[in-house]
Amino acid sequence: MFALLRHDATEGQDVCCVVVQDVRSGKQAVNFSQARQYPLAEVQAMKREGVSNGSIGEFCKRWYEEKGFPVSRCDQIRTATAAALALV
């Protein structure tokens, strides 16, 4: 997750970073997934209130499902991994 500073707010983006290494050659490849909007303000408020990471994860899962984003977290990881593997 990274924060994107705007003039009127801070927006959160969820991104997957994958590092693949060939252990024989030591060659590495790094790739990033497409970004998805992240409920930054809500998660920050939950952290301040002492909500557990597990509960925050469940909140985020429901939040993404309600938004109906066409790309899931698994899709992000799968796409970034495939692209990194193609570079090794």
C-alpha cells in the first residue's frame, strides 16, 4: 500500500510487489501489480481504535467486494508473479 498525496486528501493505493530470484544464478526480477484504491482513512481510524490486523483484513476484504473491483488481491499477485517470472 502506498499513499498518494492530493491537494484535498491523501488517497491510498494497494499494490503488490513480487521479487523472484533464480537461486542458481542469483538473477532477480522485480515486478509490481496494477494498483487498486485502498480505504486508507477507514483503516487508519481502525488502527487508532486498536482494531486487530485480522479484523482490518476482513474489513478490507468486504470493502473490496462491495466496490466490485474487477481485480482481486489474488489477481494482483498472480499477474505480478507471472510478469516477474518472465524476466528471470
